[in-house]
Amino acid sequence: MRAGGRIGFVNASAVVCGPSDPGPVRQATTDHLGIRTGIGIGIEGDRVALLAPDAEVRDWATQVVDVERRLITPGLVDCHTHLVFGQPRLDDQARRARGEDYQAIAAAGGGILSSVRDLRARGEDELLDLARGRLASLAALGSTTVEIKSGYGLTVADELKSLRAIRRLQAEVPLTLVPTFLGAHEVPEEYRPRRAEYVRLVCDVMLPAVAAESLATFCDVFCEPGVFSLDETETILAAARSHGLRAKLHADELDPSGGAELAARLGAASADHLAAISPAGIEALAGSETVAVILPGTLLFLGRTRQAPARALVDAGAVVAVASDFNPGSSPSANLPLMMAMAVSQARLQPAEAFIGATVNAACAVGLGDRRGRLAPGCRADLVVWNCRDVRELSYWYGMPLAWRSYAAGVLVTPVGAD
């Protein structure tokens, strides 16, 4: 179904409109979900045009979609993915199951650098083909806005290759893709004895090249002891800012290194992971506009028992989002509702908090808080019709593919399957 004419969605069990006002939500409650019954939605072109009783929507529309008592919500926003990669890291998982740690896996040729070697050997067309299939999986599971990072190239040519693949993919689809440059994902093997040179390469060569082609909106850095230090992270993000890219951080995933505090001080769009965030880091994020992005699937897949302290972050007043971290090594899942379920069961969020975290707060993490994650007249027509009747079911039926149909900019982006 292409955007065009007036399309009306009627006979919903409920419509979850989201907050009445754009922007982040702190300490979300059910009231923030904007649940309405007895209404339908009218879309015209790529915009929501009407929220009104079903009879009015039927009279207005030139095409009517009877959703047969299903739930309608805004499209989900996955604000942290790494879906441009080559092969999965199957050996890494088997080694973890034998009790090997990250250092041992890396020494055996696995880890992030194995994905780097693999991506460097692939052409841009092949990366585009692989990413296209993965993006279709995200859309089929309800995501209509997706942040995508580079970071498995770690050379000028290979980082540009990854970002160009993202740009080409955006030209094919009505979903919103948010490109992020992650050249500081790891120090590549050839620069291990001279890491300062690699930081200079990122700042003086990679970032100008990315900016010259307008290939990214954000610059992310993996700020973690043994990866990039606080000083290195700040240097890279200052260079990114000079080229017009906003900051993001992989922060405090393994150790409380001050990454969250740095993100807050720099006014970063988001600080992601946060399993090892300190009390000072929680306080810093709570007092800032920086979104705290939790990635519960990552820690579960890695077999870790400690999740990010999402409950403490929410209670302190931080803006909290939920994302998949879809990647080949530590979270090979495109299922954002599954992450919402884990945010509830493992990180102790309430279902309303998890839903807000995967919609409007996630939109804020990618700079789209005023344009995504809500359904209101004038908003972009990104919506999902779900095979359930209560929004709490999205974080209850964990792992089940509940999305019936997903629409991005008014365009059906999932095949129409069996009802």
C-alpha cells in the first residue's frame, strides 16, 4: 500500500496516541500513553490527518482498513543498532558458554575485531543487501525509525562504505534511518601499538570525510576502560561537534568509568548501555537532557546477571529509553518488543515506562522527539497495528511477533500475511 488518498483505520480495540506534547517523558505513567477507545485514525499522504470516532473516519476516508479490534500504536523507535555487518559471530557464543571471557575470545580471533575483518572483505553492495533484509525484520516487528551505526570498518574507506550503504538503504525505504558514525568502536589491530595515531585518524581524516558527504547525524564513541578513555572520547566528540555531528556514547557498560557523567556534561543525545553506571552518573543523567538508553538484550545474551539500573534512573528523574543493540556479537535480535519485555522483567520498568522508552523517549535519543513516537494530527504517519488488544501485552508476550501491519510515512512496510 503506497501513501496516497485518505486511508482510515477503524474498529480498533484502542489507539495509543502517546503523550499530548512532544519531547521527553520523565517518570512515565499510563496517563502518558494517551490511550483512547472508540476512535479511528485517518492518514493522508505521509501524515496523520484525523483522530475521530470511527463513523467520522469512515465518512472521511477513501480507503478503510478494518483492524478488527486490534491495537494501534505509534511505530516503535529503535535508537541503538549496528545492523551493517557481515556474518554472525557464532563461535563467540560457544566460547562464552565454555566460560571464556572477552579477552580470551578476542585473543582467539573473535570479538568486535573479527567483525571488522569480515566487513572489510565485503563490498558496499553486499552490505546493503544484508542490511536490507535485517531492516525488513525490524519493520516486521514494529520498528519504523531505526538508528544505525557504522563501526565495523575502522578504516576511512570501510567506515565510509558502511555509511554509504545506510544512505542507499534510506533511499529505498519509507522508514526513518538515523546514521551514526562509530569509527571509535575499537582500536583496530594495526593501530594497537600506536592508539594515539588512530584517535588522530578518526578526528583529522574520518570525521572530515564523513561530514563532507553528510553521511551521519551523530558520532558515537565506545567510552570504556581498555577501549577509549574519557579524554580520548572527549577529544573525538569535540572534533565531531566541529563538523556538525551530535554526540552519543557507549558508556559504563562494564565498569563505572565516568562515561555517563561525561555524556551529561557534553550534552550528548544519549548515553547507552549503563550497566555499570555509578550513583554520580545516575544523578548526572537525571539532571540533564541526555537520554539514558538501556539495552537489556545485550546483557541477557552475554550471560550477565547485572542489568542497567533502569528503575533507579527513572526514579531519579532521568529520561530512559529502551533499544535492541542489534549486532552480531552481543545482541543478535531485531525484536524491540522483546527488549521491552526484558526491560520490565529484568530491569524493573513498568509496562508504560517500557513503551514510552521505545517510542517518544527513544525518538529523543536520536534527535526526533518532536517528530516521532506519537500519533496526532500533523505527525508523521508511522503506526503499527498489533495482534493484541492491550498495550501491556507488547511487553508481556515476550519474543512473540505481535505486529500485524506496520506503516511508515503512511506506507505499508510489512507483507500482508495471514490474519
